[in-house]
Amino acid sequence: GLSSRLQNVFGKLRGKGKVTEEDLNDAMREVRLALLEADVNFKVVKEFIAKVKEKALGQELQKSFTPGMIIIDIVNKELTELMGGTQSKLAKAAKSPTVIMMAGLQGAGKTTTSGKLALMLKKSNHKPLLVAGDIYRPAAIKQLEVVGSGVGVPVFTLGDQTSPVEIARQGVQHAKDNGLDYVIIDTAGRLHIDEALMDELKQIHEVTKPDEVLFVVDAMTGQEAVNVAQSFHDQLALTGVVLTKLDGDTRGGAALSIKAVTGCPIKFAATGEKIEPLEPFHPERMASRILGMGDMLSLIEKAQAGIDADKAAEMERKMRTAEFTFEDFLDQMEQVRKMGPLDQIMDMLPGMNKMKGMKDMKVDDKQVGRVEAIVKSMTTEEKRKPEVLNHSRRKRIAAGSGTSVAEVNRLIKQFDDMRKMMKQFSSMMGPGSKGPKGA
Ligand code: GDP
Ligand code: MG
């Protein structure tokens, strides 16, 4: 994945005073490859790289204890931004009903998505109507009827002998007459864009004046999806995109390209054949998916919020030179406490969640206080070299700190665990690192 590639690039940079433009170019080459691999349009990639470079050069990379992570963070934020930043909501007409027109190639998932959308609306106490506007595909009407009855949403149809334009017009009227507040018009698709199809869609658009024109696109389609989206957009003025079949193994780079090229926000994501409520699209999650790094980013964010970079770098140096003491441990605990529950953080670290004993290491204020008492009861030698802590020393420390031998033992054990964790943490982010497993 991209994160491990970048860590390799930036691992080489450690110890250098600052990140040069050349270094950055190396990193950007990796980003570029990762994006192309994820099927992002090459023009989009080019513009994107230029933007990220500009942002990255403006940052104080050398001060950061993990420049690679900072770059990934910038890349992720920019990707998220490119896909619309925040979640885009479904349009709502000032005057009911809200008309939603579905468009897209055959097999993209329009009918299935119509059903999911209807279910989503129904679940939020709306009264949707499905309109059977595909009269060409054999059994298309029946398919929508099955979907509709499955979710308990009425389906408006005039059979396959009336024109889809007329069906759509009457469908909207039917909703008005019956107090239904959303009309979802399912339409026909073709394997390729053709004029007859576009003309029909344009007429449906003219007659029903939809508040929302959703372009339904199969995420697996790759590059071609961009051209198709652009043609639909030119003709119909799309208002949003639904990305389907994200349950497959696509990285979803096409999604990013569609948004970048057409400017249309991706509003929903579909992840299965089963009719379940349609899920809003989350740009941030998609960015992580494209970069292939799962929960790494939320971890980095947490770490960045909680850890003082200078302090962490110093701590890491101490770890490596074996200067890490109980006093540092106390300090570290304070930092970890700021990051939030340790077990949560552990869960996000690949390979770390299985580390024994870590789950029990809840760090709270009270605990920090007791640890402080124990550490203060140690001699300087004991703080530096925990190996000397034999039973009688432990007893003395317990008495001096008003705790128990069991508690002192536990702390020493935790100190060891922390050392191990720090080592893993620093090898993950640190020099010459190959990155975490699976990243
Ligand atoms: P339409 O021609 O655009 O109306 O497409 P359909 O709704 O008939 O869907 C075409 C095929 O794709 C059907 O077999 C659906 O079950 C399947 N499908 C639709 N959405 C998804 C999805 O999100 N994931 C998967 N795996 N299959 C989907
Ligand atoms: Mg269909």
C-alpha cells in the first residue's frame, strides 16, 4: 500500500535536517503510482500531485517526527477534499414531492439503487413512490415491482406500451395526488450511450423537472466511467453520483475521477445486491480505501493530537539509545492518556492489537497519580535500570509510595510492555522501516 511505500521513502530522510524538493519528488512518485494503480484518471492524478506538492512544501516537515505520515496525511486530506470534502446530502424540494431521476448505463444498478433509496427514505419517515420508467429491458417493470413490494414502497407503472416520458409525468402527478413526498424515477439504460436513450432521458428531465439527477455508476468500470459520466453530465446536468458495487475489490479510483472531472458530488455508495437502506458516501473513507490504509489515518490523527512532536522524537531517541527511564515512562503515560483509551489505539494499529497485556493498560488520571508515586519512590539507579528491582526493593517502593507490591510488579511489567510497544511504534514510523504489516 501507499503508506508503506511512503514510509520507505521517508525512512531514508530521517536524520537529515530538512526535506528537500527532490525528496518530496521521490515521495510524490510513489503517490502517483498508487493513485494510478487505484485507477484514478491520469489527468486528475497530475493536478492532484501538483496540489499536494505545493501544500507539502509549505509545511515544516523537518520538525515533524514522522514526515512520511505528514505527507500521507496531506494526501489523504486532499483526496477527501477532491471527493467533495464532506458528505453531500440528497436534495429536497421546497414544494413536495422531491423528484429524483436515476440515470446510467444498463447494469449499473439503477433499479437496485432505486429500491435502496426508497427504503432509506421510508426509514426516515418519508413516503416515496417508485416509478417504472424502463419499458425496454425484459421484465424490468416486474423487477421494480418485486423491489418495491420487498421494501413496502408503491410502484407506479403504466405497463410497457406507454412512453417513459408519459409514465414519468403521470408518476409525479400520482405522487402529488396521493401525498407522497419523494418520486424516484427508474429509467432505462443501454450498454453504451446512444442518442435515442439520451433524448428520452432529456425529455423525462424536461417534463418532470427533477430536483436530483443521480448518475448511477458501477465502481468496477474504471476509466471508462469517467467518459460516460461526462456525456451524461453534458446532456442532463447531473446533481449527484451513486457509486455501486463497492463490495467488489475495486479500489474506487474511478469515483475520484468522476467527481474531479464532472464536479458532481458522490452522494451515495452501494455495497451489495441485497436491498438495504442506501448508505451516504463518506469521502474520507473512500480516500483511505484508495490509498489502501484502513484505519491508519485515524490513528495518526489521534497521535498527532496527543503527542508533542519534539517530545516524541526525543523519546524515540531515548528508546533507541536505551536511556528510556521510569521517569520517561511516566511522561509517556501522560502523553498516552491525552491520546485516549489505549486499547482503542491498539485496535487501530496493524499487528499490535494482539499484543498481550495491552488491553489491560487503561490509562486514567488516577492511575497516572499512583504511577507517579511509585516512580518517585525509586532511586535514580532503579529508575534507569529496572533490572535491579529485586523483591526487597519492590517491597520498599510499595511501602514508600503507599501502594502494594502487586501494584509495583504490575507497573514494572507495564514498563516492559511500554518499551516493547515503543519499539514497535518507532519501527513502524521510524528509520528504515518497512512499515506496519499489511499497510
Ligand atoms: P440497472 O440495469 O442499472 O437497473 O441495474 P440493476 O439494478 O438491475 O443491477 C444490475 C445487477 O447488478 C444486478 O444483478 C444487481 O443485483 C447488481 N447490483 C446492483 N447494485 C449492486 C451492488 O452495490 N453490489 C453488487 N455486488 N451488485 C449490485
Ligand atoms: Mg434497471
